[in-house]
Amino acid sequence: MKSRIGILTLLLMSTGISNLWAEPYLAAWQGVNCNACHMNETGGYMRNDFGRNYGNDLKTFDWQGIADVAQSFTHKVPAWVSAGVDFHESFGTILTPGVPGVPTSFNPNSPFVPLGRQSFSITVKANEVISGVFTYRLDLNTTQEVFALISNLPADAYFKLGKFMVPYGLELADDNSLIRSDLVSGGVLTFNNPVMGGIEFGIYPGELFLNADVFNDSANPTEKDFAVKGGINLKQITLGGTIYGQNIDNTANTVGKIRYGAYGWGKLGPVVLLGEFDLGHDDNFLAPANAPGLAPGTFINQNNYTAYHASAEIDLGRDMYLRFTNEYLFDSSQIATFDGFRDVVTFRFYPVRNLKCQLDVQRMDPTVGSLNYASGPYYAAIFDTYIFY
């Protein structure tokens, strides 16, 4: 029974709550790309003036007084310095009908982690071309990103040096979605977890865009990883391709990984559609302890991955939105924490300016052969509050 609870915990950790990073839904509604709102061209964390003003305008109900107070929180700092904050709190409940003896639970040192996710960011501008960005995660007590940015170069080019978010695909706000969690296979393919420093060059934010990174591998700093995405960004539709490679030097005879796919979003009247399809494989590694039918340490020549994300969000008016999401993951060796489908219904709204509230109701259906197949399906409900500036 303890092992089942442990498996369930891992499952829900990998299919859980919305986090505080990039929101491609907002970009799709506005017909822009990520750097329209963020200092980082690949999205997330520190917002520019447009992003802050957009957040200031989000308000479901005009609560006289409360909204005015929220609006009045303005940083009294010099014009060449700007700051931003993100504060998340989440509450969840787990329903496990397929696991006899495990009761419904509500935040029992919850697997919907982390319950508190807080960060602050600072940007210092030397001029209109050169700036520096620093983001610190208060809940993790660690630096999330620190980089120098040279922007506004000819042909919309920019150059970045330091520690920053890795560009790949949609870069969804719920970074623990299937196409971000189990597809990662080791914690590297995730735009919100830059462990090592690197460089990035890009062309942004024109109709044609490109983001290309080279950075040190987190497990083997002598080796190099890369991440690239590019495509076309129009007012009503954005289409792109993306690729990621790990250990391209292969000097330490370590695991090699490749991920590649296509993604995009579009706006059709009161509906925004998002999609991403990923393929990839891991080469030359030893089976982990959770590999079904394989002894720990068994050599695996290649483990192939397939994943997709599809979602549609409807504008209900007054900054209220209803979203339907379907995701799928399958790895050929079935050693991921979860292989199967995930369906989510999401309602998000903004009671006052700069405060987002979101309710997720989800179901997870493991496929045959998955570690969790015998005890599924699983259900969960998560309520997330998010103050941002």
C-alpha cells in the first residue's frame, strides 16, 4: 500500500498545478509573442511595461476600493530600474477510487507541490540596448535566472548571456503537464529549471522569430546541450518548430537525449486553440528502479517518447475563461512516472487587478502497461491563486 501511495504521489506531482511561468494563452488572446509581455524573449518571470499594464487591466469585477488599492501598488524606483513579483498559493484534493484503502485527501503535506511559489525580479537598464535581469525564487531560496541582455539590434536581433529559461515549444504555464514532466526524463527539458549558464541568440519579435541556446549540461558540465525554436508569428496564428539535444559532445559516454516537435496557437473569435506534438528518445542508459519488467541497471539502447498537448480556451467575458485540455504521453519502455491521458477542465478569472484565480478539475487515465495502470484512473481538483506584477 505504501508503494501505491508513493506512486500516486509521483503521478500527481507530474500532472499537477499551474505554475508561475509563461502563459501562451495570454499571448494568443493578444495576438503577440512571449516577449511582448516579458523581458525574457522565451517568456516567464520579469514583465516589461506592456506586460505590467496588461495585468493591471485584468479585472473580473469592479470592486470599488479593492481594485483601486491593488492598482496603487507601484514601485517608487528610478526609471532605469524595474521590479516584479509573483506569489502563488495552491490548494488541492485527491480522489483515488482505484486504490482501496486510500482515502480522499486534502493538502496532507500535499503532492500538489510546491504549495507556495514566490519570486521577485529586478531589471537594470544601462540604456535601451543593454540590460540585466535577475530573478530569485523565495520558496526555493535559489537564483532562478540571471542574465545580461543586448536587445534592439538590427533585424530585431538580440543576444543573451547567463542563466535563463530554455526555449522549447509552448512553454506552458503548467510546466508539470505531461509534455513537460515525464517527457523530460530526468529534469533537463524544462524551461523553468535552468541549472547551468549558457548563451542565446535570437530574432524577435518580428513575424519570423528564432531562439537558439547552447548551455552546459546540468549533469556533465563538460558537455553541451542545445535548444532551438522558431517559426512565424502573425496576429491570428503562431506556428513553430522546436528541438532540444542533450550531451551533444558525448565526451563522458553519458545518456544522450533528443526532443523535437511542432507547436502553435491561434485565435478563432472567442476561442483560443493551443497545440504541441513531441517526439524524441533517450539513448544508452540503465533502467531505473521503476522500470516494469526490467531489473534495475538493465542497459536500454533507446527509449522512444511520444507526447502531445491540445487545449481550447473560451472567453466568457469580463476576463473570465473556460479551458479544456487533453494530453497524452507514451514511452516505449514505459518507465516514465505516468504513461497515458490527462484531461483537465480549467476556469480562470481575475477578481481584482493583478490577481488570477484558477480552478482545475482533472482526470488521469494510465495506459496498459503503465506503472499506475492497475490503480487508475485518478481524479484531482486544484484551486490556484496568483498575485503578479
